[in-house]
Amino acid sequence: MLKKIMCGSICLLLVLLLCSCGGKKIREIEKTPDNAFAPDDNWELTFSEDFNGDSLDRNTWHYAYSEEGVRRGGWWVDDAVLVENGNLVIRTEYRENGKFGAGWYTGGIESSPREAENGQPACAGFSQTGGYFEARCKVPATYGNWAAFWLMPVGDFKDDVFGTGEDGAEIDIFESPFMYWKEHQNVISHAVHVDGYGEELASIGSDYIEVENLYDEFHTFGLKWDETGYTFYVDGYETWHTKDALDTVCNVPAYLLLSCEVAGIVEDEKPLPGQERNADGELTVNWAGTPEDNDKTKAYDFLVDYVKVYREKA
């Protein structure tokens, strides 16, 4: 998801380009016994969140970023995140009279450790090095908007050690920005980003994975991470295995994120939904489409039933 706002749109476009050339293709999930995985007695549960209350567990989760504000083509605000009916709900909607004015509003949560700041309580959080990470989700069917389950290294690359896994990786367990593809809307992708978000950034992305009834049903999205690399799963079946673009593997703890994004860019501290600038500096339609194609009278919800994390027993 590329956490840094200043270069996020450019970097995510880079990932799309990496994924759309060089032999990348739309691929069905191979649903065979040999391709299946589920944690068994050799794995121990280290984290479980079922969202069964009516509010976030603020000792584990906090709203993504330290304060509300502009993000890509919209605004991230705390009240876009709800817990109801046994689900985490991250809502994307157009608000005519929103906190920051008319526009598209959404949000996210993360489990990074954080001291009390900006009126928000301290959060112990959760992080882990390696293991198996899984979320059961239902993604929103929206244009110019997508859901994601991802990991970030504790420290957010602040002490970057270029060319190694010493500073961690951003691991996008899944993203769903392809509703604008008229003929292949039911696809998701996986990606890994290393070496921060500057000129040293290196990214690698999966094929496009076709998921039957992506927007109509709950699905599980998983990651098994060990010293050999990263193995991604959808509904318990392997969809991709890789190391990162530098042939290294993250060896620092990573925390959890669940979020939605509005396609677009930020200029003069204001979002331009569904837009980006081409090589000539001209405004054009964003690579992920435009949220203006959605019904502005409706809310679009990313539902998360649970998040579970396991560690292989010694």
C-alpha cells in the first residue's frame, strides 16, 4: 500500500506497471490438495481478533496515522472505521458536508505500538517476525477505491539498511484495485516493497489472481513468511511465492494494517480524486479508475470478520 503519502501514488503506479508487463497475467486459483494450506497442530495461535464487540480494542489497534487528513484522492478519518455485527467495517463514502469539505472519505487501522499523542490513547499493538497471517474479508465493489490487508515493519524503514532485509518490508497480502477492469473485475494482487519509499525503493508484484465472487462473498487472504520467502494464499490455496526484488527476506517484526484507499493524488494539500499526472504533467484518469463513477448516495464497506496470526512451533 506504500505508506508514505508523498510518493504513494507514484510508487503504487510503479507496482501496477511491474505487474502488468514482463509476462504477468490473470490467473485462476489452483484449488488442489497439493496447493492447499491451513495451520495445523504444528502451529500455535499468537494473535486473534474477531471484532465481536462494538468498538476497537484500543490496546491493540489504532487509527492509521496519528491524525486525520488527506490521503491520495480522499480523506482518512476515524469515524469511517466501525465495529458492528461481528465485523470491522471500513466505510468509503462521499460526504457533501465532510469534516474537510465535500469529498470521498475512508480510513484504516493498524497494530503498530504507539505512545499517546494527538488526543489518541497509547497502544501496545501487535507485531511478529515471520509466521502465518490471515484475514477473512469481504471487499467493496467500487471504482477508484480498494481494500487491503498488509504488513509494515516496526520503525517504518526509519533505519533503512539498503539492499538487505534488516530494515523490513512492506508486504501487501492483498489489494483489490481492479474494479475498473470491465472484463476482469474479480482480481486481486500481492506485492512486496523494500528499502523505503525514496529512490532506493524496490518492488515486486504477483500475477493478477482471479477470485470467484470476490465482491459478493467473504474470502480469506493469507501470508506464510519464513526465511525462504513469502507464500501468499487465497481461500487456503497458494497463489504466489517470492522473495523481494532484492532476493532478501524481512527479518524484523511487522505490524498489521487494514485499510481502504481512494484513487487519486494530493496537490496543494487537497485530494484530486480519480486523477493523476502523466509523463507530460497533464491530469488524466488514475490507473485505478475514478470514484466519481460510483453512486455518491451509497456507502461502500470493507468488512473484516477476523484476523489471526500463527507461529510455527519449535
